Amino acid sequence: MLPRFLLYGCTGWVMEVCFTGMGAALFDRDRNATATTYLWMHPIYGATALGMELLHDRLRFLPRPVRALAYTAVIFGAEFTTGWLLRKALGRCPWDYEKRGWSVKGLIRLDYAPFWYAAGLLFEPVREALLRITSEALRQTPEYRHAVETGAVAEPFHLGPVSIEQEAGEAADTFLLAEETEPHPLH
């Protein structure tokens, strides 16, 4: 879970930098396309995406556009709640929408709904890409490769197609077994 939290946080940062940079270039005529984000956003994005994963598992039976509506609500809820908590802890919220857009208590902008909906639509493909990348990264570790080559652990075998979630889980389980069988230089 920690690796996904970290990757989701970084993905959120990149999306925010692109969004604010493009906004600065297009609407503020900033030729440098100056982008902004906050350190606070990494854990907010990471935790929000993990919450969206849980929601995905419960709403899997619905069409993706409907799930994206639910993700939009989660994003708005997370933005409002974390903004409120930061305002209480710091005396102010790092983002302040008080004088901009359709603001709710300066913490969220309802006119951002199309952008959050687009982020909701992108969530599942991004999640799948991150699962594939992390699964492949685990398979390329020396511990994993050596344990499979020596027969200490077996590569997962399937007769039919499997979901990316199952594949990622099996890669992680095999990596943990491989790590247990490999002698560590510090032990």
C-alpha cells in the first residue's frame, strides 16, 4: 500500500503542476507557464487515490463513467475535508478559492467538477499502469530473478487471463517469498 500511496501522490503532483502551469499560460498569459503545488498535496493525493481504490472495488459492477462520478465526489470531499483540516491546523488553507469560481467556503470550486470528473475517468487507467509498472519492477529485482532461476520460488502460472490486480498481487507475493529465500548480506 505504501508504494501505491507514494506513486499516487507523485502522480497527483505531476497532474497539478501540468494543470496550474497550463492555466497560467492560457489564462494569465504567463509565458513561463509557472506552476504551483504544495507539499501538503502529496499525502492528500496519495490518500485520496487509495480511497478511490476501495470505492472502485465496491463499484466495479457499474460503468466506468458512473464510477468516475463517484470518484469526483470523493475528490471534492477530500479537497474540502483536508482544506478544512489544514485551515484549522495552520490558520489558513494553502489553496484559497474564496474570491474565485463557484467556491464553497473557499475550500473547493464547483466549477472544477469537469476537471475532477476527467481525473476520475483517468484514475483507473493510471492505476492499472502503476500496477503494471510496479509488478514489472518487482520481477526485475535481483532477489526475484535469482529466486526464480534457482527454483526457490516459482513464477505464477495461469491457464487463462488474469486481472491486473491479481497479477500485481502475485508479483508482490512472489517477491516477498523470493526475498525470504535470498540470503541478505547484513544477516
